[in-house]
Amino acid sequence: MRLSPVCTKIFGIITTSTLLSLSSHAQDGGPKVDVELFTDLRLSLADGEPTWLDNWLGKGRFGGNLAGSTQTDVEIAEIAALFDVEFNWEWSAFVHAKFDEIQDGPIDIVEAYLKYNPTPKSRVRYSFRAGLFFPHISRENVGVAWSSPYTITPSAINSWVGEEIRTLGLEAKASIRGETSQLDLTAAIFGFNDPAGTLLAFRGWALNDVKGGAFSQLPLAPLPQIGPNGTFVAQPLWVEPVAEIDDKPGFYGAIDWTYDRNWKLGVFYYDNRGDPDVVRDQQYGWDTRFWNFYAEADVLPGIHMITQYMWGNTKMGEIRPTGTRYVDVDFESAFVLATHRFGSQRVSGRFDWFQTEDFAFIQRDNNNEAGIALTGAYSVELGSQDTLIAEYVYIDSKRTARRDIGFDPEQTQSIFQIAYRRRF
């Protein structure tokens, strides 16, 4: 099976033209098209090292200056247009287009897929998705426009999913319903996610609500091993997560179990089957695979808890005489989140732990890292369309590669944000 990088550009053109066509047909009694707008206006105060979005190694969406002093910022975090198209009882489509101050162009696509839900004829219900979508990993990003209703900033795990994990493929799901429980089995074949792992290796974990678009690039710090004079001469100071490098499809599978609607358990496995020897369009292929486990429950009246654990490995570069590749990094992270909702208000708290362990070439490309983060958030719904969220995040991390850009390996950072979200 061969995949072409040109498909992503064609896919974007087809998506745009299809939406315009559907909108006109809807007015003539054709498919039903629901359009929802989502806006997120953000105020932030952050100290510590500069953010990775400024080509640095900071862990947050916002950061301090080079001296570590506090910086204040007001920006449009996202303006999203969400298109739900209903062709009939069984066929539908979804498109999430967005603008933010991070992406390269004025409009980018986060998700765009067709969905088929055949009418169930037994206890087993089937569904299918085809297109560009997030795999079913995050237990936090369950709100509109892949946002979290609990905090502004997702965990380190789900921050990385938002940045680098996007698949263009075909997914099948079977749901087996019982009287008090449900078992879901999911499998997919996909392409266009070969660079996944670049950020985890060269930058490490981060905590932010960045959603990488299909046509955008995400920045990398000016590390000495990257670029014309480095070990990885073909790697520019950016990564394009949605790209096909080796013409090989990847796959993932998941098992989810729900009991009495309150207890949820799941396991997910991902393997992009990337070829680490291939370089195309200034992007390396990365052989990235990981496991994700989660548990979710109402543990006390009004208290909902979520925990996730991810472990994986990513490799890149040719095999060296030592038998290892130039990059061989294990990555691992876990979090526990507790949230309590009372009326229109919600209070949430989360503890994150994360690390990477480098097994190759650390004398010139040391990607070892360890850190923790504490997050507290308070939100209030100002009616049916408006939400105000205040959040504080504290991050303590040690990354050896910071020495390569003149910083102390161990850094602490505090980030305070206020988000005003509105749905139209």
C-alpha cells in the first residue's frame, strides 16, 4: 500500500469545496449542515524559560523571557469553525477548521472525516470513520473543538497527542452492549503521521493546549545536533506532524470497557510503523509506538477522577556501528486528575509526572528528561454559551539538552491563565 504526501493538500481542497457544496445543498433540502463557532481569548502571565513555541525548550504554551522574568500576553488562542453534516440516519461528516496565532496560515484543519453509523440490528453496534482525526486517546479533551472542560491546559500526555498524533486513515469500531456494561473494540489503519516522536525526542514533554493543524509546522529549539552543521543535517528547526515519509501504513487498536456509566477502563496501542532510514521533504521518518492506559470513575459523590498512563519508544536515524540508531528514546508519563462540579462552577486539580530516557548517542544528542507538574483550575459557566476559566500550572523539569543552548538543565516555571470561551 503506497501513500502520497500530495494527498494531504488534495484532501484540504476537497474538504473546502465539499463544505461549500453541502452548505448550498442544505438550503435546497439536501444534507443538514450545523455550523458552530468556538472562540478562546486568553490572558497569560508566565515566568521561567521562554516557551518552546519561540524555538526554545520551555514546557508551556507561554513562558518568560531569556532572563526568566515574567511576561504577560493577551492573544486569540483559537477561533474554530465546527461543521457537522448529516446526510441521512447513517452517514455524516465532521470538520474542525481553526485559526490561532501559532499556525502558519490563516486557516488550518484539525479534523475532517466521514462517519458511518449503520442502524443496529443486535446488541452489537458498528461505526466507521474515514479521514483525518484524533485517535481515541484523550480522556480530558472531550469538549467542543477538542478542548477540555476541566482545565485550560491538558496533561503532558494529551498535550503531545494534540501536537503530534493525528491520523489520516480508516477506523472501525464495534460496541457490545449489556444491561449494565459496554465493551468497545476499535482498530484502524492510517498514514501521514511518520514524524510523530520528533517533539518528544528533541524537545521533550510539554503542557499546552496546542492543536497542530494538518498544514502547519511546529518549531524546534536551535540545538547543535540539528541543521547543516549538526548530526541531523536534513532536520530544519520545525516539524510537520501530518506528513507521509515512508509510504507505509501504521495501525492502532483499543479496548474500552464501561460499567454502570460511572466506571471506565481502557487500553490503546499505536504503531506508525515508521522507517527511521527515510528522509523526505526535510522530515525524518520516526518509528514510534506506545501504549496508553486509562481509568475513569465517580469515586465520591460529586468527585470525578481520571488517570492515564502512557509508555512508548521512538527511533530515528540510520543504524550506527554500535548497533543502535542515532535516536532511541523511551518516553513515559502519567497523571491523576480530580474534578468537582457544583451548579455552573467546577474546580479541578491534576498531578503530572513525565520522563524520557535516551539509549543512544547521548554524548552529542542527550534527550534525557524528568519532571512533574501541578495544575489547578476554576471555571464558571456564564450562561449557556460562555465559560470563564482561571488556571495555574507549576512545572519542575530537568533536561540535559538545555546546556546546549546556554540554560541550566533544571528549570521551574509558573503559568497563570484566564480563558474566556464562547460558543456561537
